[in-house]
Amino acid sequence: MEAQVKFDQEMRFRGTSESGHEIVLDADPESGGKNAGPRPMELLLLALAGCMAMDVISILRKKREPVEGYEVRISGRRAQEHPQVFTEIHLEHVVTGDVREESLARAIELSDTRYCPVRAMLRPETRVTLSHRVERR
């Protein structure tokens, strides 16, 4: 797998993935940027949430669970000293529909322990906690 990041201007960069998708990365104004795109550490949170969400929805579909909506809310706490890595990350999986709670819990567990490579890369240095809930209509 390959990707590239090219300098644009100020603190803005353009990243291109191997699949040809482009994303703008930027810094906040206090760091010399214009806030034109997410920061790299924000992308890490999005990568983790997206990776786990894709696993979970795939597993729930295979179990024929009636998912009407699905959202992963993620938050991270970073170290004060450089390189200011994430020390703790929490993901909350919120599913809407008549989904069995045990199916959701098992899908999250499988993603966390077996399938999500982003999660595996954070292990064991970053403490990751998980929660979930099913909202019925």
C-alpha cells in the first residue's frame, strides 16, 4: 500500500491514497494553518472509528440484524508532552433498529480483537475503551 502527501502552502498538504482519493490536511491558525482540513491526529481517530464501523456493520449484516442507523462516536486524550500521542481513546457504538444487543456486542468484540488493523496498531500502548447501545424506534 502506498500514499503520498504533497506540500500545498502555509501548513496545508494534499494527501492522495493509493486508491486515488484526495484529502486536505491543515493546521489551526495558531500553528500557521488556515483550518482547511483535519489534522493528522484527527485522521487517526477517524481511521479507527471507520475501521471498526466497517467491521461491525459487515458482521451485523451477515447476522441479518435490521440496522436502521449506525454511528460511532470517538474521543481521545493525548499526552501533554511531545510527541503527544493518544493515551486513551473511547469509542461509543450507537445502533438504531431492532438489533439484538448481544449481536452488536459480539461484532464490536470481533472488530476490536481480531479484524480492525488500525486498532491492532494502537495496541498495547493506547488504552481503548468501548461502549455500545441500541436505540429502538
